[in-house]
Amino acid sequence: MIMSRFILPLALLLAIAPAAQAQSIVSGEQQFLTTQTSNQARPVTRLGVEDGLSQGSVQAMIQDEQGFLWFGTQAGLNKYDGYTFTVYESEPDDSTTLGDNDVSGIVQDQRGNLWISGSGGNLSRLDISTDTITRYQNDPANGNSLTADGINDIHVSEDGTVWVATSGGLSRYNVETDNFRQYLAGNAGPDSLSFPRVAVINEDQSGSLWLLVDDFEDDRAVSVYDRLDPVANTITTFADLPSDNVSPARNVFSWTWRGRIQPFLADSRPTPRDT
């Protein structure tokens, strides 16, 4: 999932359609909430700070498996039950609260937990069943901590694994130990990244992860594509990807430095980068 930052207007527009199925649609740099309904017109309700929304700039939103709507704003996380808002905020000295009030991304895993990223680089996990929050951050002395505190993307793979792209590498969450496996650049092993910063994570039909990794060399941006086999824990690097062969099912999309979405079919087997 690409965690591109967007801001909705001060007042949030929601379509109130009980029989409709909510759907999130990305178009350019904006994300809109729509409903799949019949041709029958549905009333629209305008919600804003006067209704309990903590702040008017909505930067992320998701509908959980129970139907609740969650909104990330510049002043906390908001849960909407169709009637009222519940606001989750950060208390810097309380580790059971959000790590950052400026919420930039929300993803739900297969266990129902919400993973929340903040623009300040913080990562938090909200267990909806117990309404408890756990914070995660990088600890240079702990090789099982988050690779870095700058969060670029969060992806839940088909097998339920939570992957976190950071400014310092890739992190794979272990639910049994409540910590992370780190994938870093500069290692001698087969799981070494080409560059330290992972910008985007996507998954292809085989379960492999495609990572856009980048860095600065001689004051210019340099990026390549690393393909991670999560079973063998091996990484293959590609200098470029084909863009003329697109599959209608489960395409992998990569984010380029110019902000362009480039579709490609992973099965077309791009040529590995010379190392």
C-alpha cells in the first residue's frame, strides 16, 4: 500500500448509505470515500470539527472490518461510529498513547489491529479488541527493533505479515515475539538491500515483495527495485521495470521519484541489475 500524503478539506464529506458498501478510491494525489449503491440517490452528511472531528485536515482514512471509520488528522486519530467521534491522541510521556498526533497513515492487519504512522516518524499499533496502543521505535542497540523511525509505507502481505518501510531499511513484524526482523543495506548476506531507504512496498502474485529503494549519490536521487523472496529471505536487484505489459489482476505499482505511477507485470521478468 502506498502511503501517499493527502489532505481533505476542512469539512469531511461522508455518504450515509446503510445498505451501501464503502470503497476507498485513489485518484492522483487525493483519496475519496465513495459508495457502491444502486442508482437511487443517497443523502450526504457533512462532518467537521463542530461534530467532534479533532482537526479539519484528514490525511488518512480506513474502514475497519467492523464497519467503523478511522481518520488520521494533524491532531490525532479519530474513530467514527456513525454518530460520534472518539479521539486518540499522543501523550509524549505515556507509551500507551499514540506516538504522534500528526497521523499520516492507517493500515489494518488480518488480526484486526490498526498500524498507525505519524509524520514525525513514529509507529503505533492499536489493538481494537482491547483498545490498547503499543509504540515501536528504532533502538540502535537492539537488532530486533524497527529499522528506523521514519515510516514511508506499511504493507500487510497475503499471509498476514506486517512489513514496514522506513528511512533506514525494511522491518518484518513477528507477532509471536512482538519485535521485528531487520533488512538493511550494506550487509554481505543475500538479504541485503541495495540502498538504505525503502520508499514503497508492493506484493506480486507469487508472494514476493517489490521494494522501491533509493538514496542520494552526488546530490542526486538514485533508485532501484529490490525483489524480496520472503521465504528464502533473498533479494534480487533490478535497475528498471517494464511498463508496456499490464495485467488486470493484482498489478504491482511502483512509485517513482517524479511522483508517477508506473504499472508493470511482475511475471514479465525484468532484467536484474548488474552488480
